[in-house]
Amino acid sequence: MKLGEALQVYFRGERNFGIGMAVLGVVMMAAAFWIWRAQAAPFKWWLLTPFALVGLGAAGGGVFFAIKTEAQVARLSADLDKAPAATVRAETARMTKVNASWPRLKLGWGALTLGALVLLLAVKREWSSGLGLALMTLATILFFVDVLAERRAVPYTAALHAAAQK
């Protein structure tokens, strides 16, 4: 895949991720509202509070991410036209840092999952069930997002390395 095409595909995925996160944020806030209406305290507060906060953050952050990505693509495309070698070096360095973070992130989400399981299976309190479910949901979403992002980065990084060899 040529670099220009790989750049467009990679950042289209980034933009779609932002839109998806915004939609997911709205869904999580709706779920928080449903939990508020359908569940009893203290379980409900320990479940709906993380859902509402994460939902609010995902909705706002997703919109910001989608908008930021458009400007980033325009800047990178212009930079590739002006100074291709320097742009490829800078973007390769950035993607190297991004790709190096995946194992640490997965370990973090695994630890979050383990903490959620402890809350769900060992603590035996109303609040711990709510918080455990919220953390399990969050860990699942974060794993999903990061595994997809890691897979999306592979062809873009390969195109950057191929362009650096030219």
C-alpha cells in the first residue's frame, strides 16, 4: 500500500473511531439514565456514576477526536508534499511511540479486568457489584478499541517504513 493511501485509510479509521466513541458515549449516558430509573441504591450509584462519567467523556472526546483527525490529515498531506523525507521520519517516530504503548495498555486493561473480577466475585457488597460491572464494561471497551487501533496501525506503519527506504 502506498503511503498516501495508507495515511488516508489509517486516519479514516481514527475519524470513525472518534464518531463511534461519541455514539458510545451517548449510549452509555442513556444506560446510566436507565440504571437510575430501574435499579436500587447503592448498586445503582456505583454503576451509573462511572457509566455517566465515561459516557460524557467519550461523547465529548469522540467529537474532539474526529474533528482533530481531519486537521491532522490535512497537515500531514501538506507536509508530505513539501518535505516528504522529514515528514516520514517524524511520523515514523510518532508511530513507533504509539506502537510501543500497546503492550502496556493491554496489561493495564487486564489489571482493570482483574480488579473488576475481584469486586464481582470476592467483595460481596452491593456497591462492589455495581463498580465491578462498570469496570468490566470499561475494560472490555478499552480492549476492543486498542486491539482495533493496533491492527489499524500495522499497515500504516509498514507504509511509513517502506517510504523511508525509498
